[in-house]
Amino acid sequence: MKLLIIEDEVKLADYLRKGLTEEGYVIDVATNGVDGLHMASTGHFDLIVLDTMLPGIDGFGLLAALRQSKRTPVIMLTARHRIEDRVRGLKTGADDYLVKPFAFSELVARIEVLLRRGADTTLAPNALVLFLEDLEVDLVRRRATRSGQRIDLSAKEFQLLTLLLRRKGEVLSRTEIAEQVWDVNFDHGTNVIDVAVRRLRSKLDLPFEHPLLHTVRGMGYVLEHRQP
């Protein structure tokens, strides 16, 4: 699942990026309202964490503009304790409201609740349980199983598997994988992608009869079932 954090407090934004990445999410960050509105409007995100006090465009204005075209779930963060501010945020289109300071565990719980609400939709990008043959990935519980057996994955391995499973049958290049799972400033000259794929394959395929993760020479990787 891919989340956008729009927060101008750099330390808090970095803290949230690190913590949510460890929870298995792919995170993008904007530190002002103008960049945040552009990213939220043009990109695909499963959920947005939005501060109210932002330079350029404040959170209320950003949310009002975003709601003209998108219904992406939004959790608003604010240092304001007044009921009027919370009511304004909810009326503008926020799905939830969290007052600073807050516990990180509460933010994670609220994110999971909002994402779970989207489980009823039939659109693949919002599906919370993904399948391929005997492989099942539960995005809320951060759990992957194959033939009923639990597969223990690191945060990056889980993100990589989720990306491949969402795009099953589609060959993904190393560059695209790096941009989606690693930071945009990822050094493409390293072999980190190949190493991560090998580790994922050792857990996903080696213990089972039929492989699902395949290398397409000169192009990238694809997750699909192939007839033996």
C-alpha cells in the first residue's frame, strides 16, 4: 500500500516515513501544500496523512481542492484542539482527524481502519487481500502465506511482493521496482534489487513445487503462474 505524508515539520515527516515504512507501507513525502496537492492529484495513493498548517496551501485548502477530483482517504493531523477546527476538517472531506501529539500506534490503527473500509470495493488497486494460485497476501495484517504456510518477510520483501502481486503477469523493470519500493534517489548501479529478488524467491518459491517469481532476461521480473 502506498501512502502520502504531507507534513512541513521535517523531523515528524521523517519519523512517520521511517515508522510507516517499517510497517510495510511505501511512503512519499511532501513538505508544503503546493507540492502535496500536485502529488496527491497526479499520483495514486491508498491513503494521505495531511497536516493542517502548511506553507503555500494549508491543509483545509488542499483537501477542498483534492476533493473536487479524488476520494482518496485522508487523515488530518493538527496541533489545534478546537472542536471547530475538527468539524471544519471533517466537513471539508477528511475521513479522520488526529490531534498532535499523538501515539504512532494510534495513527497506524486509524490507517488500517480506513484501508479496511476499502475492502468492499472491486477495484484491484484497493484490494486488501491479494491472491495468485496458492499465494495469499493480507495487506492489513502484513502476512503472506503459500499453501497455508506462513512466509516470513522483511518490510522491503513484503513491499516488493505486494508490488509484483498487484501487477501480476506484468514484467517490471529494475528501475520501476526501485522507484516503487526504494527511495526515488536509489542508486541504480547497485545490485540491491537483484539481491532482494533472490531473497524473496528463496522464501516464496524454493520450498514449493511450482515457482511464481520469474526473471525475464534483459527486462526485469514478473510474478505469474506458468504451466509446468
